Amino acid sequence: MTTFSRFLLNPQKREGRKLLTNPQALHAAVRAAFPPDLDEAKGRILWRLDSDGHTQTLYIVAPEAPDLGHLVEQAGWASRPGDSAAYDRMLASVRTGARFAFRLTGNPVHRDAAEGRPRGTLHPHVTVAQQLEWLRRKGERHGFSIGGSAPDAGDADSAELTATVTRRADLSFLRGRGEAARRVTVRTAQFDGTLQVTDADELRQALTGGIGRAKAYGCGLLTLAPVTGRGR
């Protein structure tokens, strides 16, 4: 059963500060919340760290509920142990034509042809316009529209759809140990706005399978909320 979990990280604790600044460490901490025999064929582990003012919230979507005990002890508050809920109700509300407020932290990249490399070379999209176009194309693939280049972009209803890049950051960290360690940089963009469902089945798959690359480092988790709601 797919679950949606929420956990508050405590920046006053040493481990909390480490997790807030090191995506590799946070990935390991999230994975440690699940048993090694977790069947990810039923859905992968997705996570995202949202920073809103003084609140640092970790969201997790996974095939089963996580055990967050180690995070509570090392990087949280005993009075805020986190909470998990079945995701079925949210997934069932996704119907073609429905609208939702959304948030996604993505890794907008593209491939350029490179000599000697059949799959080309990955490069990050740099400008806001490029990143929004990346999101529009992902929407076409994953069952949602944010307006703009959508086929019905001239309609009044489509004009009400929005998407904004609300935060951009480069995550830089060491992966590996000793001489084998290498620095990894992941360019991220946080998107907020309103979307319309164009293919409910495809969007449900995206909600549990993620969108784009760098999912191990907090990218790809799309969350939805009622258009009139304030939370995500």
C-alpha cells in the first residue's frame, strides 16, 4: 500500500543540520527507514525536502510506511515523530479534467549529441524559461498540463493554469569515499502552480514513480492539493 509521510527536521541538532545540507546523507537516512527487502517493483521511494521559512519538512512517498525512529532521535523532535497515511484516497481523486495545486522539485536537464557517446551528454537547463518548458514537456508525458504550450492554451480555462519557478539551487556534495570520492552537482528547480489532469492513469504513475532524474537526491516527487487549499 502506497503511503505518504511527513517529518519535521530539527536544524538545532547536529545530524539535522547535516541532513539539511547533504542530499547524499539524507538519501541514506530515508532509505534506512525501510527494510532491505522492500519491493520497489510496487513503487519506488521518493522524497523531497521543503524549506518554508523556519520549517524544514521532509515528505516521503513509498510502497509502505517508513520507520522514522532513527530520524526522530537524531534529527527531529520526540514530540513530532512524523506521520504517515495511505495515499489511496489522493490517487483516487486524480481524474481527467480535475485541477490541483502542485509542487515539484525537479532536475531539469537535456541531452546534447556528443561524438562517441550514443546517448549524448547531459546538461542542465539554465534559464527559468527553459526550466518551465522542461516541465511542460514532462506534463505531456505524465498526464498533466500547466497551460502555455498545451494544445488548448488559447482557452480561457487553460489560461487559469499556472506554473512558477519559486526556488533554484545547485546541490553539491561528495559521493563515495576516499580516493574514489567525486563531487556531484545537481541543479534543481522548485515549481509551484496549478495543473489540470489530462491522463489520470499516467499522472497516478508519476505520483508514485516520480518525474525526471536525480530522484535519489530529493527530486521528482510531485505533490498535489485542492486548488482552494493552502498546503501541499
